[in-house]
Amino acid sequence: MSATADHAENLAARLGFQSEQVVQEIGYDDDVDQDFRDVVDELVGDLVDEDYDDVADAVLLWFREDDGDLADTLVDATELIEDGALILLLTPKTGRPGYVEASDIKEAAETAGLSLAKGAPVGKEWAATKLVTPKTAVKPKR
């Protein structure tokens, strides 16, 4: 395993992904960090796409400034997971096309009822922000 792949695997685990989780990926396009995506996919045992129709354990959300309203997207993402679950928001780094201001991420997360846990760089182009839903009453399975 290369040093880059090893770092990505360690980062994926540190950000909260675990073996055998159902992780729903939203916002995939040809500009994503494929190395990080592949590591998460391998760690959890296959990502599911936006058409998955059950409750996921976590969401991997790629978001760019022109993808719409971030708060609405985050609210929609919370409907896909159990309370207390992870949403990993990936946005382009400062100065990259599609960059999202940190203040906009914070405001959108608060609007969606999410807590910001931590962030980390992902590759050369992307930054990750770990968001967590509050632990409250269990949502019924869809």
C-alpha cells in the first residue's frame, strides 16, 4: 500500500468510517478525490448511491458551491441516517473551483441541526468536515 493510500485509510477510520457500515454517497462526480473514495469504499465494503432506499449508517457528501443550498442538502442527508450518525461533508479546498466558505458550512450545519465535530484535508483538492446528528429518539426504518 502506498503512503498516500495508507494515509487515506487512516484518515477514513479517524473520521468515523468502520468496516461493514452502509455508507450512502451523495454528490459523486468526476472531480472527487478518487483515492479517498476508494479507501472508504474498501473499508466499509461498498458505498451505496443516491438511489439506496433504506437507512444508512453514514453519508459521504461531496458538495460544491454551485450544487444548490447546502442547508437543504444537509437536511435531506439527515433523513437518510439514524440519529447520532455521521455525515462527512467534502468540499473543495480554499481557492479551488466550487469552494464553500467555512462560515457557510457552519451556518448550514446549524440550520440542519448538526454538530461540527472536526475537519481534515482530503488529498490536494478537498477538505472534509465531520458532522454529527444529535442523538435523540430513534427514527423509524423506511
